[in-house]
Amino acid sequence: MQFTTAAEAAKLIRSHSSVYIQGSTSIPEVLVQAMTDRADELTDVKIYSGFAVGRADAPYCRPEYKDTFLVNSLFVANNIRRWLAAGADGWRLDVADELPDDFVRGIHEAARAEKPDAVIIGEVWEDGSTKVAYGVRRRHIMGRHCDGLMNYPFRNAVLSYLKGGDAADFVNAMETLRENYPRFAYYSAMNSLGTHDTARILTLLGAEEGCEHQSKEWRSNYRLGPDQRRRAKELLKLGAALMFAFPGSPTVYYGDEVGMEGFEDPFNRRTYPGAEAESSLLAYLRQLSALRNQRLSLQCGDIGYLYAVGGGLVLRRQSEDEVTVAAMNAGMQPLELSIPWAGALAKDALTGQQFFARNGMLRLTLPPVGGVLLV
């Protein structure tokens, strides 16, 4: 149910035994008073987001709670539209699987009513097209719900590739996702290498296998050695280049751009470094970001794969006549490649190095853990 005024909602609270208020901790006084007046009679009270009274197993999606009293217009009116009107571009919905589809649709409708180009991103860890939560097949990306999802499948595939996996497996995973997703959702995905819910990407790329099983105190004090950190930085740069060259929205978790380390929460949420920040990583990510902003092919171009064997991965992005090719080698040995190229000359947009094509082909030698972005 939706209500246009708090007073109208209060009237219904007085005639229902089950109350579920979704959204704000700033509950209007008229609702608080209505619940206080019937405190001895209410059998199921849940105020989600901030505090809760009563039943702990909140009826997010469970069909047996269909008659639960749902007030969502207060959340939409007081939060979604307010911050969009103040200048926000969109919303990320934490644990989107815990929100009923109707509620997510209401958020989407309110956002588009306030700002037609607003974006709604949902936190979902799996393939959102096949997601089932609480026994319900979710409509996350089937239209008028989420515009895109946090792309943990992309992160998992990149991490596996960087740690020695076959590039063909990366392509298979991403092509399966592309087959399953509507185009708008694939190109609106929130791509990242690390988040507040994962260990720091630099630590994952540099630490020995099995470290996650050490004691909490051990993990708290752990730091990469100089050789580990150097290799992890090389892999992180390669992974970042792949992320900025891939369809979707590249997203950097604070501190990854300056080489912060740490295992899971709370070790991945340390204070941002000062003078000791890793400036070379920051400069590199700024370069990737500028290149992405300059080239439509990287923002919205079609994607195709020219090579995917072992540590070698070559993908091609094209928007009309503009083409960008990302060629990468995550292996420990140099990699020689020949790839098609329409012009006479190609240039690595990151270093300025030039390559001459012969008979429509470019011959490249990629160093270990290295790559180029050709334009």
C-alpha cells in the first residue's frame, strides 16, 4: 500500500495488527503516536533502516507476509526525490535482494519522475537475470526496477584471470552474462575490483594463498613484502585497464587508487593515507579515467574479442568509426600477437608508443603482466 500523507497512514495503523515501515529513521510523529497508542495490540512491528521493534525476520519478500502493512511513499518522497532534486544522479540500493520487487519498482518510478536520467543500481552478487531470493525469482534487470547491478561476476572473472586463469574462461563468463542481460543492464553495470565487502584488491593479488585462514590478529598486522607489492601493483594496473576498457561503469573503491592494503572488514576500511600514498597508481588511474571520458568507444561501444588464450586477452570496442583495442598479457612470459587493424598506424594511448600495420595486421610483443590500449 502507498499513502500520500502520514495522517492517512496513521489511520490504517490503528486498524491493522501488522506494521512494516520501509525506509527512513525519521518517522513522522503522527505515525509514532499511532503505534504508541496501540503498543499492546500490535503483533508485528518492523521499521527497516536504522532501528527495529518486534519481529527480527523482516518480511522482505516472503509471500506469507503479503498482508503486512507497507508504507513506502514516505521513503520515496522524503529521500529518493529529495536527494535527486538536490543534485544526486542516482541511487545504489544496498542488499537489493532484501527489498520487495514492488518497492524497488516504486523507487525507480519516483527517481525517473524526479529526474528522467536518474540511475538505480542494485547490490546483487550473482547473475541478476537468474537470481532467486526468498523463493522469488527477482525482476532486478527485467525493466522498471534496477538499471544495472554491482557486477561481482565481472570482478570474480577478472581476479581469476589476473591470478593465472585462462582468458578464455573470462570471455565465457562475460559472454554468458551478456547473453542473459538486457543491453541497458550490461552497459549500466557497476564494475569494480574491490568494495567495502571484499578484501583489498592489492592484498588479494599479492598475498600468499591461504592467508585468509590466519587469525584475525595476524590478518590485522599483515602487509605485503616489497616484491609482493610490486607484482600486485603490476597486476592491479592490468586489471584496472581491463575494467576501464570494459562495458559498464568503472568504479574504484576509495584507497585502491593509492595502494591501500587489507583483508576483509574492518581491515579494508582503514584511514586514507597521507604523504605515503602510492602516487604512481593514482596517476595511472587518472590517465585511464581521462581516456575513457574522451572515447565513446570505451563508454558505449560494442565489444568483441580478438584473442583469448592463457594469459593473453585482446578485446575490441567500437562506436561508429572509433575503435579502441585493449591487448593484455597476464602471463609471466612475453606474448607475441598479430591482430587485425584497419589503418596504417596504431598508438598506445597510455604511453604514446606507435605500431605500424602491414597488410592489415599489427604485430605486438606484450611484456609479462603488461598491455596496451590501442587507438
